[in-house]
Amino acid sequence: MAAPSIFSFRFALLLGALAGVLVSSAAMAQAWPARPVRVVIPFPTGNAADITARTLSDRLGQRLGQTVLVDNRPGAAGFLGMEAVMKSAPDGYTVLVTSLSPFVINPIMFKKLPYDPVKDYQPVALVGWTGMMLVASPSFPANTVAELVALAKASPGKYNYAHIGIGTLSQLTMEAFREATGVEIIGVPYKGSVQAQTDMLGGQVPLMFDGMTTANVQVKAGKLKALAVSSPRRSIFAPGVPTLSESGLPSLREMDVVGWTGLFAPAGTPRAIVDRLNADTMAVAQSQDIKDRFAAQNLEVFPPSAPEDFVAYIRQDMAKWQRVAKAAKIEPQDP
């Protein structure tokens, strides 16, 4: 019998090492979780990500058989919380719940990030969403999107719109709307929705894309008019308000904007743990009482999806908003 070659010997060693890694990974996943799981939120309390984490934590802990601890790490545009998770061991004991900002908005707004939104995290589960609402002051003559576009095209530059800061979803949504419809309306920045809505009620600025949570309160009170929602279907919180795609304008047929929240793990987390987190998170989020608790905060729950679906969704969102920001000439700044 011929002696084994150096190649076959090395190949056998490689197979042995790989088998050891697979066994070790499987054993880790099978034993997980053996202690409490920490969920980091890169924002203060009350943010959509914070609401998502706190709504899910108790029930998710029951399914995992361990306490789920919510840890708010606000500051520096989410950098502090993002870094805390990035630097954590990829063992499933430190995970992240965040809105889209650190993954989609920050790469647009900043020249350099202390984390890589693509390489440093493993998307686990897409959980909650809310649409933007196009609202108008009561005195604004248009009552539909088609009427708004006709007015703006008849008088380019006459009308302005409020937004809550450069690079925010409030501004980017209107910039996407402007790009799609070809209207010329001027942005006016505000520190927040309350200040913008105050000027809208006073007639100083007539239009705004605002988050459903804040905008719908004023609409229900009869203080602002709702022209459309940006989501792919009508919102359960404002079923009488049409979507942009229902405006009758072909250029808006594919316009779809939602703010989302999701669960992430550090890159390198074993796939078995990622799958377990995905399955348990989806199961908790789909229960009716959890959906009701989300609805109380003007958040809806995504249908169940796999981690790969979440990866594709983020990449699509990144590409869309980077294109919009470029068209709007939004330049990234130093952190």
C-alpha cells in the first residue's frame, strides 16, 4: 500500500479541525442560554427601539428560560451602543435592538463610523415598523397628493416643508417624494416634531412628512390634514388615509418608506443561536397581546422572516437612501 501523501495528511488534519469547530459550535448553541441575555439599545428610553425591546423582553425571556435585560446606551448618534455590541463576544449573550438609523442613516451622515454596519453585525429578526405620514396645515389648499403636486408644479419654489434635521427620515422621505414627482419645495429644518408642528398649526410652513406616532395625534385631533401614508399598505392606525401608491401618480406607485426596528447579534455568532433567537423573537412578536402592545405605541409587527430576508431588506434600504441623499446633495460630515 502506498504511503499517504503530505497533501492527504494535511487534508485529514483540516477535516479534523473543521469537525472540532462544528462540534464546539453545536455544543455552545445547545447549551445557550445558560445565563441572562443583555439587549443593548443605542438610544434613550421611549425610542421605537427601546419600546420594541421592552415589549418583547419578558416574553422572550420566558421562551429562552433566562432573564432578558434591557440596557440603554444612548449617545453619539448611537455610536456608544453600537460599539458595545460590536466589541462583545459573539456568543448570544449580548445582542442589539435598534431602529434603522445606525445602519442606514449614519453611513449617509458621517464620513467615518467607529463600526461597520455590514461586517460587524449579524441581522437576526426584523420586528416592528411604522410609516411616515404626509401632513398639511389646515389652511393648505390641497387635500390630496395629486392636488399638492399640481399646486407645487404650478408655483415652483412657492411652498416649503418642515423636517426634523438633515439626513433624518423626515427629510429623506420628502426628498424622495420631490425626486419622484419633480416638485420644487423648500426644506425648513426644526429641532423636533413639536416645534415643526407648532409652526404648521400657525401657518408658517404647510407640509411635512412626520412619524406616524406624532403626526397622527394631530390628525385625529383635527389640527392637521393627512394627505397620505408612506407605507406599502394603509396603516391600521389611519385606515382612511391613502398610501402614496394610491395617489394615482405613476411616479409614486413604487414609493414605500417605513421606519423599522430589528434584532442583531455580533458578527460571528453561531448560526444555531441566530436561528433560535429568530424563531423565538418571531413567535413572541406574532402573539396577539404583543401586537396589541406594539399597536398602543403606533408600531406594527412584520410578518415572520428569516435572517437572510433581513439582510436583504437592510441592503435595499441602504441603497435607496444613499441614492436619495446623493440626489439631494447631502454631504457626510465628520462625527
